[in-house]
Amino acid sequence: MSVRPAARSETRDLDELTGEAYAEALEGCLQKIMEFGGAKPNDKTMVDALYPAAQAAREAAGRSCGLAETAAKAAEAAKEGMKQTIPMRSRRGRSKYLQEKSIGHQDAGATSVYLLLNRMAGYFAGDIEYVRIQDSEECRGQIEKPDPSVYISKFINHPDTIIDEMVQGYIRGYGDRIRKLAHADVIVRKNMSPGKVGVIIGNGSGHEPACLGFVGDNMLDADAYGGVFAAPGPYMILEAIKAADTGKGVCVLVSSHAGDILNSKMAIDMAEDEGIRAEAVLLYDDISSAPKAAPVSERRGSIGTLFNYKMTPYYAKEHSLDEIVAFAEKVRERTRSIVAAMTPGTSPVTGEKMFETEPGEVLVGLGVHGESALMTYKNKKCSDIAEGMISSLVEDMPYQKGDEVSVIVNGTGRTTMMKLMSFYTAVEKYLTKKGIRIFKPLVGSFITTQEMGGIGLAVCKMDEEMKEAWTADTKAPQFPNFS
């Protein structure tokens, strides 16, 4: 059964939501998601729940069913579609690399679609009362009177207030350079440059100093932040786009993770509706997240995104949006990264560990959220680990004799400078033997995963305009100047 074209009109402009409008809205969502991600039915994604839901809603609306019945039929169909993903083999996203191991597991995206549509059906049927989260008694009670019985072994007051309190700290400490939008979870640099293309990022919290600490002159113009390891919603990213727009458009740097991609694309569409031109640049650098034979675009964003966070905003000072997009893509294509860790971080919300290791084990190829590793080293010296990681990056690009590169050795939260410098020494020796020169390396903790005990390594092949952008002084609170 074919899917009707998405309507450009939005349900928020209607005086009344009908069964027909609800069906049209689901069809529009389905089409956009399929366009954005390329997924089709039977790929084992959220589409497998949303596709039958849109079909069921259209059939119900075609019989002149009311809103409540149309929504109920859509939810029922989504539930069946969700269940149908269990025997499927994943064909999209990074889970496709699990191959046969993906069989027997219900798809998380399809499950989320069902839960959302079922909740909406309950509301339209009158079984569920709608109260905005920020207006609910439960939420107000949590914010005003944190539960004293919640204890997590971290320097925090309460899991529910940690993000707000962190942002308050940034504004109190660096309010001469940055500000928070009163109506949105967005940090914006002060003294925006008129006539300059804006450069922004939307990212989950929990990786500080990234990316709140990277907002400032000669770095990001704005950062839309989400919850812990959770992408900000499209409306937050839209507000960041609007705040950074001075009439020349906005470049949106998007770390390649499903939530970031989907929400950023939705935000860019909404910006277009408001007359703002915005272009996304997808950042992917982690060599461990997809096989070398696969397209590099299927890799996830990791430590190497920091090269773009620093260089692209400086380049944006005197170039058009199209030129900036091309520059950001050049930086991305020249960048490779990999992460290793010995000890896990723990969620400040749940207190749960992100993974487990045995004594002497080093997991190599982890994601920035603690995603599963590519390989395990056992009882290896620092120099051996460093050589294994840098050699894998050099071979993947490949970087060659005579190249000039910059190197980031990044602590993931718990790693001391002593360890980082020992690691860098081994990396520098390896590259020198290969005839590869290092330009202005960066060693420290910049993109963290709470208190994960690990090291991220990123390499970027430099040219003259990139070197100028990399070393330009910045007023971003958490990025060191090279001069």
C-alpha cells in the first residue's frame, strides 16, 4: 500500500484536530523519517511500527472515523508492527553489523513509536489527562524539594536538578562571555558578530566540557543541550539556530548519532519554514563503529568532532554558508578517532555502570556513551595500547610520510594528565618513525563520559587554512589557547 505525500501544513495551525488530520500527520511523519534515514518497512526500525500505524489511521479516516477511534487503530497497528520486528534481522543503522545477533530482539525505535502513539490514543479517548511536565505537581515537587533519599556516589545534589545546576554554574562563572536563552535550553555566546554565518551544535549533556564550554568567540555560536546522553529536541535546536542567525544562515554540526541526526534535520526544516537557511554537516570519525569496507558515513561521531568545533566557527568569520559547509566536510574527511577505557563511567541519573571490565582489561573501540567495544587488550603497557590505537588510525585514513597532522589525546573523565602525557609520548614516537609531523597537539579532558577511565585518540591531516583556524585564540571558556 502506498503512502500519501506529506502535507506541508502543520496540525498546530488547525482549530480542531480530526481523524483525517491525524492520519495526514502520521503520513507526513512517516515520509520525513523515511527520507531522513532511508529506512523502509522490514528494515527493523521505527518505520516498522509507524508504517502500519499510518496505514491504519488512513483506513479509519477513510471510513469517517473520529479522532479517538483513528488514534486507537493507529496504536493497535503500531503494536503489531513492533512485535513483528522481533524475528527480523536489522538492515539499517549500526545494529545491522550485528547481523544474525539482531534476530530475536524487539526494535527499540519501533517500541518507542508504539508507546508514544498508545499514549496519544489514551489522551484522545479521555483516559489520560494531559499536563505539561513543567506544570505537573510531581515535577514541581521534584524540582523544589529533591528527594533526600536519593544517593549517588557523585558530587551532585539530586539527579533531577543536575543539568540546571550545571548550566547555572557556567553562567555564573562565565557570564561575561555566554548567556542562556530564557525560553530554551540553549547557551549562546555574547556579542554575536553581525553578518557572520552562525555555527551551532546540539548535544546531550554529560560530556562536559563539551559542548557548553566550547561556546564563545572563534568557537561555537550556540549549543542546544539535552539531558544526560540525550539529544536535545528539534525545538531546542531551532532556538539555537534562530539565536545564531544574523541574516547569513547557520551551519549545524551534527555528531552522527540517531537522535542527533533526526532532531537536527527536523529543526532545519522548521528553520526553513521561518525563512532561515540552515545546513547540516554530519560528523563521523570513529573507525571502530563500522567496518572499513562500509561507507565512512555510517560511522559515529566521537572525539574527532572537536576538530570541527574549533576550526569551522573560525572559518565562518569570512566565508559563505556553502563555503563553510565544504570546509567542515574537509575537516571531517581528514579526521579519524578511536577510544579505549579500563573503567566505566556511571550515569548521574541512575547510578548504573555503563559497562563492566575485568582487572587488567582495556576495551578498545568504545563509543562516547560507553557503547560496546571492538576488541579487548589484556595486561598491556600504555605504550603498547597507544601504538595499537594510533596504528589503526594511520592505516584507516591512511596517513602517510610527509603528512602534517594535529593530534588530540583526550581523557574521558577519570584519566590523569600523567597518563595522558605518557600515552601522547608513545603516539608521537610512532608518528615520528612514520615520517608524519605533528602540529599543535591537544592533550587534556575535553569530551568526557562522566568518570570513565579511558583515553580517546583523534588525528586530523592539516593544511594551511586549517592550521590557522586550529590555533586562533578563542574566548570559549573550556578550550585552551595555543598562543
